[in-house]
Amino acid sequence: MDWEDEYSHNSFDLHCLLDSFPGDLEFKQIFSDIDQKIEQNGTSIEHCIKEIQSEVNKQCPDVQLQTTTDCFEWLNNYNYNSSKSPSTSHGDLIKFLKALQDLLKNEQNQEEMILDLLWGLSCQSSISIPSTLSGTSFHFLSRTSLHSVEDHSSMDVKSIWDDIRLHLRRFLVGKLQNHNEMNNSQQKISLKNQCIQQLLFLYPESEVIIKYQNIQNKLLAKLLQNCFPSYSRESNLDIMVHEYKSTMLKLYSMIKEDFNTLCEILAPSSTVKFIKETYLDTVTEEMAKFLANFCELQFKESAVPVIKTSKSSSRHRGAVHALVTPECSQKGRNVVLSLDELTFLSELIKSFLKLEKDVQELLEEMFLLLKIPRNTSGILDTSKGEAVIEKPRANETSIPSEQLLPVKEATLLDFDWRNAFKEVSLPMAHCITTAIEDFSINILQQEQDERSSAVTYAMNLVNVQQVWQENHVVPEEDQPKKIAKFCSDIMEKLDTMLPLALACRDDSFQEIRANFVEACCKVATAVLTRLQERSKEIPSKAPLKNLHTLLSTAVYVFQHFTQYDNLMKENTKKPIFLVPVQRYQEFINTLQFQVTDYCVRVCATSILQDAESHHWDDYKAFYEGERCSFSLQMWHYFFWALHYDLWTILPPKLAQEILAEVLEKSLDLLASRYARANPSYKRTPQIRLDVTTILICTENMLWSICTSVKKLLNPHEYIDDKIFKIHTHCNNLFTTLVILTSPLTELYQTFQHGMDDSASGSLKPFSRQPLHWFSCISHFYPSLLRTPSAGRLTTEGQLKLLLSQPGCNWSLLLETLLHHDGFLLRILLKSSKRTFQEQGSDTENDLNQISSLTEAIFKVLYYCNFSPQTFGNIFVSYMEEEQLWNFLYNIPVSTCMESELDVIRCLRLALTDAVKDIVQQIISVMNSGRNRETNLNKHSVPDHLRDSIPKEWNYTPKETKKKESNKGFTRLAAQAVSIVISKLPTVIACLPPPIKYFFFLSERKMSKNFVDLKKASLLVWNLIVIICRIFEDGNTVELLTGASLDRWSKEKLGLICVCLESIMGEQKSSPNQMTQKVIQSIEQQKPNWIECQLLKARKLSTECAFMTIEKSTALEEGDIDLELTEQKINMMVLDICHKPGGSEYLRQIYHIMRLNEEYLKEQLFSMNGSEERPLPIRPLKTTLRGVEDQPSAFNPFHVYKVFSENMLDQSAIKKWNWNWSNLLPNYLGLDKMTFSVLLKNRWEMRKDERLEEEEKAMLEHLKRICNIQTSSASDNTEEE
């Protein structure tokens, strides 16, 4: 039976645009394709209207429709029930019906043939079996099915037809029940859809719905019986919760399946009513029964006299109300629910909330643009939602548009599951406050006991687990890493209670929410009080680390209550936890100030108080001038210890803010102290060494506190930022070094002509060049930091900045990966290959890590639309090194597990996803053709049944059309091939630029060996090959479309593959006659069309590549405008994170880079160094394998080793040859007061120093310059 629409329609799936960044040419092609499809659909509609006109003119001689307007007016005004009936004799009708009845009783497997015949009579001859029989006649052009026979009809006709319908109904109901056992959801939906349509042909909609509802009720009852266990005292609540959750997931899959089955058959309101009565009301009733039993077991005094509602029939079943007598309500107040039982009930409510949300989203997705009649009630709650329109069905009166109620907001499903919990709502409301207060008091008391019995005051810490989902997730940079264990325990239990409050809507659960909020406020106050008490113990009793823990814990609680507020605001529309949130915010600000102030005071009063090192009057050199002050080394240790604690405990953003502030204030302190120092001659080199040490330590710390390359290299763009102030202090320190420690002769030669007033008034080098101090020491100190004039960071610098961050900075990670044409990614790809080879006997998890690393790199670069050259260059080099060109020329469609084929597998998946829509459309066309041919090849109508059909109906048997259908497959194959060829340009236009650039580069490499690529580009070739391989592999077709291929479909799809291969020039054998016919039929209709489409596809595949080459050339020539800006990087990160698995791919790459930090640094150093041979490729670490790999506590000995060996060679600094003649001129514009103060602090200015006459003269000249200028300035002031 052919139930498909005969008129073709085309659509364009815009979701493919989400994976691409189309250019002008691509947009032009996409819009052209859309216009073409609109035009084709318009032509199809016109053809349909003309056929209607012809049929009406033929069937109704008194009506002549000339224009489209006439046709629409006639259709609108036509009364289907008033059409004249042809005169069909009672005997002919009885004869026909008895023939059908005898055939069904005496022969088997005739149901499909009879249904097909009845449908053919309805469609082909414009005759339908009517719902009312007037005498013995059938109505022409009636769309009413044979639902019942009127009383005045003869009883024999009625009884015969009822017997036929009953037989066919049993047959269809049996098919529906069998379809429920299928695993293929899409195929199940299609077959059930067909059966229900056939039932609607025989029976009224209301009866069909009731019958289908009974079928689904039995299936649902079986599910609930197996998954809803009965409650008893011995029941394990955790196991029960798990079973309930799994049941809800299965229930939602059944609901979604029936939505997809019924939405195109029934009116939207009928579909919603069916779902509500069949599934939602049933599960609500079951929950009400369960909770009634639950309550009865809780009443220790006596059984609760619960009045249960009678089980209504599925036809009239409404919302369930568990009624409780006043006595029962009073007893309910005395019921005590334990914490475990409250948690259990909360988990049940949470599963219902999720089901409600999922079903609501399903409704909004399907009925977004629809409305329902104003008088529809009991189906949807339209108080806040958008109504849904009724589909006009056969034999139902259409509703005038003025009766429709337009509502703007989305539909809101009337799911009455909350009523099932009314019986336990009072016990929950009264027990929730006590339960929350009890467990919080117990946890706080336990924390106090542990503190009293512990040897130290260090707090117990736990790692923070992410509990929020979807749009309620706190940004990663704001998430605490570790918090106090007692607070984590309290908040974890509050989270389990939260669904009880979130279930509140309108009047239901109001008391529960009010009590929950009240209890939470009390808990928040108690926890805040405890945190304040612990903060007062620092530093007298507890270590500084506790202060970081308290700050992190306060942030955690603050974020929790903020999220509670946001979640509840969806119903309350106003903040509920305003007071606790404000109090915690104030406490956080106080703690942050306390941390910063304490650290700065420790530096000022303890660490930097060093009498021996800072004895500037000492005439003996400090350790022969070969080491810096002890205090600076301790300052360095303190900062790295603080760095470790902040990085491991606090949220990343807050940790960087605190460290930057402490560094800035301590540098301010150091700058002022060294500016006041008046060293002796022997101690002057110590000043130079100390300041140099401070600058080097600061440079090392800058990598950790700068969140971007721009902040690191261009701090002048952030004048109000702490980073800029740090550079200001460093420049002040270096000014002290230059004026205070430079040789007197060099100082005199520079300043002998006085201060440069013009420079002092206009030139401000330190504000314009904040990295001046670093540029002055960069000649001696090898660093990865770069001044703006030296260009951008190297790859090593990018890696150091990335791994110095307290967390994974997505934008910085992507910028590092793309740096220098993906230099780091090339190393990772090579090393992952080596890892796979050397770990062949290792665990499967490790191998999967390596394989997925290749996939992660591929996916991340695949989504980088602003940097296609990185993807192309990296993977073309990889293909070249691994010699994978043969695989690229003929990509296999089946999954490849070998490591060397990981890239090929990723390419296959990317191209398969691109052609998925084409494959689905071709399969749809094939199914339509198969159905038509199957219908023609069904059991033919027996001669005696054919003869019994009344001649007035003018029925033409299908066998007479069978000869004409022999030409059908040629047309079908031509249609399928045309779909593929027509969609190729648009598919390529929607592909991301990186994949197009990759195939363009690959084609250059391969075109010498593969002549076939001259006809079409390598990308077009692979798309065709992928489509053909998919059609050859039934498993892939089923995976993509959900359709199972039978033998007929495989044969026909094989022929289509041969046609496509013939068009592309890959002829495994001489083309057969059918292939030539298909291609010729396309060429006859559209001469040269295939060649034009291939050329268009080739142009689209190469245009992006040419633009990328031009961009790369411009970059080499120094066009900064085309570089990857911070905005472009952020856009790509956002795009990647919105793709499936995108953030996980980035996180995996970052994890591997952090585990292999030292190895990557060695590789980068060797590749950029002067060594002739690069270091050998080593396997990558993929997991933390042992204790030695685990992050350990802060180790000052390790810091000392790094400080003395890698950072600061103090003996070498003494030998630095400072170029004073280049340094000093930079300070001609120095402020006069600053210069005079520093000059007075030079060792030559000391009274007891012995100077040569020449030195005295130079010094007197410099003093005279300062005094003259100072006095003249004072004179000017007096004159004013």
C-alpha cells in the first residue's frame, strides 16, 4: 500500500552552516541552492494544483476550474458532505463486501492486499468507504472513513463491513504490538506510523487512540512493574533511587518515540493528550500508590485512612489527586522522616523535574509556531504557555481563525505529578528544617572535635566536585579548587535537598520551599560564623594556608547560594537568598584584603628585615659581592610558597589577582627601600646584584600573573592594571640601580650638560615603555619574555605562559597550539605515534588515550575557521611522513583501529557527517521507489474479487500500470544521482575552511600520481567515494539513517554507485546499459549540467585555499591586520566549546601538555637551537603512573635549585659588562628631585669617603647642576 506523497519536495538543512565559516562565494552558492529548492517546490505545488484542477473538472462536469485562484476558492467553499452520491446497487455493494469477507476467512495473508485495494479505491477512483451509508451508495470525493453504518442502512451491509473491519483491526493491532519489540527506533516509528494511519482509515480517531493507548499501557505497565519495586522497611533506598532514575529514562524514550510517531498523524492537542493520559498520568498514579504505601509504613500509631481515587479509564483519566482526610493530615504532621528518607524523596522529585523539563522541551520543539483553539482545556496549561492549533482532520469541523487564541510564550505541559506527593508534602515540610539543621550541627560539631584533637590547626581539605549542569555552571576560572571538608559535606547535603524546593510551583510545595530557605539561611549563618572564627586564629594559631582555604570555602558557599537564587528565581521572580549572598560577599572581600595585607606585612616586617645583608655602611663586601641579600632569597621562597597555595586552593582568577597585588605592593616596598639606601663603596655592587635579583624574580613571576600574551608584552595598554604598576616599580628599581651604581665618570659624561628639560617635560619612557627595565637586562639574562620591539613570543614562551597559569586558559591554550603553524601539535602527533608503537603491550586505556589525542588535535584544528593553514600544513606533513596518500585516495568507510589510520578515520568521519543529509535523502527516495515496486509486486487482486468491484467506481487494476513502471527505476536512479550531483557544491560550501585547504594541499601532492583527479578535485572525489562506500556498507547506512537495507535496496544503491563512479571516471568495468541510460536521461534533461556542477564544486573547494595562501603571503610580509587577534581566538574557542566534545578535546590536549612539560621544552629548545640533530622522539606520558608523577607539596629545596641553577647565577651577574653609555642617556628626562635624591645616596657622597681630585670635580659639577636647577626652581616659585 503506497502511503507516500507522490509530489517531490526539497528542503535545505541549515545546521551544516554551524560547522563552517562561509565566505562570499560559499554564501552565494548556499543562497543559490536555497532559491533553487524554493523554485522546485513551487513548481511541484503548481503541478499538484493542475492535477487537482484536472481531476475536479473530470469528476464534476458542472465545475470548470481555469485558474489557481478558482481552484483554491472551490476547495475552500466545497462542502464534502453535500456531494452527490453515485447510484450503486445494494446487490453490487453486498457482493463486493462478501467477496472481501470470504477472502479474509478462507485464505491467509490477504490483509495487506485488501488494505491496499481499499486504499486504491479511495485514492485512485476518488472513492472512500463512507461513515454514513445513504441506501447502498458510496460518496464521491468524501474524505470520511467507514467508521460506522447508520441505522437506516441494511443490517447485512453493516454486519459484513464490521466483520471485515474487525479482522483488519486485529491484523494491524498485532503488527503494532510486534513493532514495539523492535530495537531500531527510527524504523519502529515509521512502521507504527503506517499501521496507525491504516487504522485511522478504518475507524474514527477516538477509537484508534483508545486502542493504541491500551497497547502502550500494557507495555508501560510491564516496565513499571519491573522497575518500580514496592517499598518496605528493608528496602535499600539507594538501589531504589537508581532503579527509578533508569525507569524515567526509559519512560522518556517511550514518550519521545510516540511523539515522533503521532505528531504527523494526530492534531498537536490530541498528541499531547495521548502522551499525558498514557504516560504522565500513569506514572503519576503509580507514584501516588507507592507514596501511599510509603506513608502507611511511616505511621507507627495506626494505618492512615487514605481515600484513594478510583482508577479511571484511560479515556477519561485526568490528573491524580491523593486525597487525605483531616485526621490523616493531622497524623502526617507527627510523621518523622529521616535524612535518608528525605534524600530518597528528593531524588524522586529530581527525576520527575527532569522528566517534566525534557517533555516540555520536546513540546516546545515540535509546537513552537503552533496555536490551539481557545476552548481546548485540560491538555495544556496555557496560563504561561503558548497554545497549540488543532490539525484539521477528516470528518471534523474546522475551527475559524477568529476563535484561535494567540499566545506568545511557549507551551507549558500540565503534568500533575506534584499531586502524587501531596500526601507526603506535610511530613517533608515539617521534617526538612529539622533534618537540615541537625546534619549541619553534627558536621560543625565534628569539625570542632577534630580541631580540638588535632596536633596542628591545618584544616582538612577536599577537592571541589562540579555539581552544576547546563547553563548553571560557574566559569572554570571562578571555581574553587579545594575547600574545607566540613563545608563541602554541608553543601553536598543541601544540594540533595534542593529538588524539594525547586518543585515548588504556584501553591504546591510552598511550605517546603519556605522551610528549606529558612533552614538554608540558618546554615549559611552558622557556616559563616565558623569561618569567621577560624579566620581569627590566623596567624597566632593557624598557618596562612588556612586563610586561603577559608577564602576558597567562602567563595564556594557564595556561588552555591547564588546558584540556588538563580534556580528558584525561575518561579519566584525575585531573589530569595539576598541577605546570605551579601554577607558572604562582604566576608570574601574582607578575607581577600586580609590575605593581601598579611602577606605584605610579613614581607615588610619579617622577610625583608635583614640587618646583616642590609648593613649598607659596612666597609666589607657582602660575600665578596657574589651573592644577593638573604632577605631577597627568602622573599623569593615566600612568593613561590604563596604561589603554590593560591594555585592549588583558590579559584584561578582570584589566585592571580591576589598574587599580582602582593607582588605589586612588595615591589613598591622594595623600590622605596632601595631608593633610600646609602651604601658604602664595597656594598654598592650588592645594590646592583640585589636589584637585578628582584627584577629576574619578578620576570619569572610575571608569567604566572599575566593572563594573556597582550598583558605580558603590552602592559601599557592596561594602565590601571596591577601589571602596569609592577612594571613601574621595576623601572624605578632599575633607575636606582643605574643612578646609584653606575661609574661616576659615565654618570658625569651623560649629565655634564645638565638635565634634559624637553625630555623631562615631554618624554615619558616608563609609561610608554613599561618593559624598559627588562630590555636593559635582556642582553645578559636569557629569557623567553620579549619587548614589543622584539616581536611576538616564541613557541617556548607561549608554552611557558600557558603552563604557568593556575588553570586551563582556553584562549591561551588555542593561541599556543596555533603558534608558529602548530609547532607544538607537530611534536605531539609525532610523539603519539611513537607512544603507540612502544606501548603495544600496555593497557587498552593508554592506547585509547593516544588514539584520542590524535582525534582531539584533529577536531580542534578542524573547528579553527580563522586558521585553515594550520590544519592543512600539519596534517599534510603527517600524511607525507606516514605515507598515507593511498588511503586518502580511497578512504575506507569502515572503522580503522590502527594508529597510523587515526587521521584517515577522522577525515572519514568528517566527510561522512558532511554527506549525511545526502545519504538520508537518497535512502528516502529509495524507500519510496521500493514501496511503489513492492506494491506492484504484491499479491494481485484475485479475479473474483476484482469482478465484484462495482463498475460505477471505474477502478483500474495496478497490473495494467506495471508495464509502465518498468521505466521507473531509470527515473529513480537519475533522481538519486541528480540529488548527489546537485548538492555537492553546497556540501563543499558548508565544509569548514581547514578541511578544504587540507584537500587542496593534498591534491598538489597527489595529482602527479593520480590522473583521475583532473576531472574533479580531490575533495569532490572523496565525497563521492564516501557516499558510494556508505551505500555499499549497510551498517553505516543504518547508523546514519536508521534504515535497514534489504536486497532490493542494496542492488539499486549499488547501481547508483556505479553511475556516480562512471561520472567521476573511475570505471572498474565497462558501464552497463542501465548506467548509460541513467546518465543519458540526466544529460537529455540538463545538457552539460553534471560537468557544470563538478566545476562549481571544484571552484568552491579551491577558492578558500587561494584566499588562505594569499593571507599566509601577507602575513610573511608583515601584514599585522591579518594575524589571529585576541577577538578571533576567543571566537574560535567559543565555537570549539559549543561543538560536541569540543571542551573535552581542549582539556585532553592541555592535560597531555602539562604531563609532558619538560619533554616539550626540550624538544622546542633542540629544534630552535644550533644543534644539528634534534632530540629523539620519546613516548608521551598519558597518565600519572606513580608517586613520583604526583604533584607534591611545596618543596623549598626544589625552589632553591631552580633559583640557583636556572634563574640566577649570582657569580655571573657580578661579571656582567653593563653598557652605561647606552643606559644612562635614557635617564636624561628623569625627574630632577629623583635624580638629586639618588645622587645624594651614592657612595661618593659619603663624608668619610676619599676621592681623587677628578672625582671630586665631577661630583661637585653634578651637585651644582642639581642645586642650581633646584634653587632656580624655588626662585621661580617665590616670584610667583
